Amino acid sequence: MMEATKTIKCKLIGLTLRKKEILNREYDSFQHWLETGEDRGVYSAYKQDARWLYKKAKRMKGVPIRKDLIDIQRRDTKIAEYWARIRVKGVRGGVKVALAHQPFNFEEWDVCESLLVRRDGDFYLYVTVKKEVELREEYSSIIAVDIGARWVAVSVARHRSKPKFYGKRVRELRGKYFWLRRKLGRAKKLRAIKEIGHKERRLVNDELHKIAKDIVEEAERHNAIIAIGDLKGIRNKKKGRKANRKVNSMPSHKLKEYIRYKALERGILVVEVPEFNTSKQCSRCGSMRTERPSQGVFICSDCGYQVNADVNGAKNILKRAVGYMLTAGALVTKPEGERFIAHSPTSSIRRMP
Ligand SMILES: [Zn+2]
């Protein structure tokens, strides 16, 4: 059994003025207490948890709410399917808040700790959920995904000869919004720029979810492991939180996370393969004497192989995934055909005790 966890970000909607005021008060009091130590009225459990959970509590962005204090229930009302109860100082029973629609079934998961976040005057509840999943043990194919090059993703697979290209729509969106931003920038419409930024991010995210879904559904259909390149060092501890936050919000990083989540929910293994030189090495003969006459074209000087550069990258990931899993003993090829048995889960999956 594996443990899958994820964070669902729910906007609190339909807040009455009174509820908003109560939440603002609790939020401000909590932040004030973190910064100064002075208690203007903070729900006592929040203080205890903050002390216990974090040493550098001053940097906390939001109010952490522990498992037993959050109460999410399906109520199927007009404004929302799910409601949560948030405890606050001085209001018995707390405030009941509606969660914006989520294509998500809270009933199927264990709700763990949450974080109450305020952004641009709106409130969000980041709910961490957990579920035990049965990971498949035998696979009949591998899909290799090269993420974040010229295309958002390119995939190749053992069960098909043609590569798949993902991200046309993302590119169109980015082009469109790039020009829009420039136009607004000339007109010095800063607020509008911020707003279209939000909209762009939302639309791009939707596309990333679709791409991840397509990849994972294909893996499910063909009973395939998913191999993704792992850019080691991109998340750099020395660079600090700010740089890492930037990495976290990059489409390539997000897509990877979405693929992981969706695969894990279906019990499909995702392995990460070192991406070192995948763009320089020839995927046909292994030579490093290669060139890129233009960004999208890859040519091998040794065997003459000419191919789309991203496809070459994906093919290298596929090759390495097979090699890596054979040497790690994670994958066993049976003589009677291609049947793989996976034993070792990746870092994204934790083995249950
Ligand atoms: Zn070659």
C-alpha cells in the first residue's frame, strides 16, 4: 500500500460581511501574534499548533489548522457542494464557510491539516488530504515524457511508434497574453495586467491538467509505467525559498506534479530518470557527437539520425528508464514477452510501514 497525499486549494465563497470580518479579525490577530507575541485574541489551538509545528513561525503564510479542527462536509447547497467549519476566537462553533467547486471527492480521502490563506482580500483553505492506494505491480509498457522543452511535453512509448506532442494551446495562450500585457503596459494599466495574469495562469493550469490526464489515461489503457526526466539541481536549497517558489510555479514543475498525483490515484508508478545530457545524446546510437542546427532539430554526427530535439530527449528518457529499472532490480523482464514487475516506488510515493 502506498500513501498518496495532495493539497486541494479551495476558495471560500459566498462569505457574508460578518463572516469575512470574523475571518479577517482572526487572521490579523494570528499574524500579529506571530510577529509580536502579543495576543489580541487568537483561537488558542492555533497558537499551540503554530508553536509546535514551526520554529520560524514568523514566516508562516496563513493560519495552520490541525486535522481535528477542520470539519468538511458535503451539504449540496446552492452555492457549494462542500462546506467547512473554521474555528475562531469568540464565536462558539466557529464560522461555516462554503468551498468553491472542486472536481474532487473529499469523502474518498482522509482530510489532514489545512492552511487558511488570505490573498488579495479573498480567503482560501488549502486542505491536505491523504489516501492509501494500491500500486500496480505488473506493467506491460513504459511511457517516457520529456517536459519543458520547446513543447510543454513530448511523450514516446513502447506500445506506439509515433511521438505525441503536448502544449500547442499553452503556447497560443502565452503568445496571446504576452501581447496583451505589452499593450496594457504601454497604456500603464497595471491593475488590468495583474488581472489578466491571474486569468492566464488559470487557463494554462487547465491545459496542464488536461495534458496530465491524457498521459495518465494512456498509461492506464496500456498498463504502462510513466517515466519522467528529473532535472536535478533545479530546485536549489542555497537559492532559497523565493527561487524555489518560482520553480514550484513553473508549468514544467506543475505538470510533473499533476502527472504524479493523477497516476498515483490510479495506482500507476511514476519513475524519475536522471535527465543529464538527454538533450545532447543521440537516442539511437548513444553518441555525444551531435548538433542542434536550430532549436528544434537534432542531428547525430555519427549515425546521421535526424529527429525533433524533444523527441530525442523523450527517447533517451525511455531508454534510461528501461536501463535504470533493470539495474535497480525494480523491473523484471519476463522471457514470455514484455512484462515488468515494479518493486521500488519513487520518492514521490512513500511506502506504508
Ligand atoms: Zn547517433
